[in-house]
Amino acid sequence: MLTKDKVKELIDHMPETFSVDDLVDKVILLQKIENGEKEIEDGEGIDWEDMKKEMDLWLK
């Protein structure tokens, strides 16, 4: 879950002027990263070796 502080920090690192679309994109990306980190903490992530095997299949 995002916090106000994280969103404020995100805004602080953006240029002085930006579009709402840019902000929404950054917030969505931040949320996806946080979700991925939580999945890894919960042991739900994909093992690196398994991921390499998946990528080999995709790239054939």
C-alpha cells in the first residue's frame, strides 16, 4: 500500500511542471514495484533460474 510520504517523495523528484498522466504513470509504477517487493517477501516471486528458463521459451 502506498503512503502519503511515498507519493510526496515521488512528486518532489518530478520536474517543476508535469502532466497528470505523468504523475499517474509514476504512481502506478511505484505501486507495481511495491506489489512485487511484497510478493518476494511473501515467497511468491519467481526463482531467477525458473525465470531464465521461461525467457528462453519466450525468445525461441
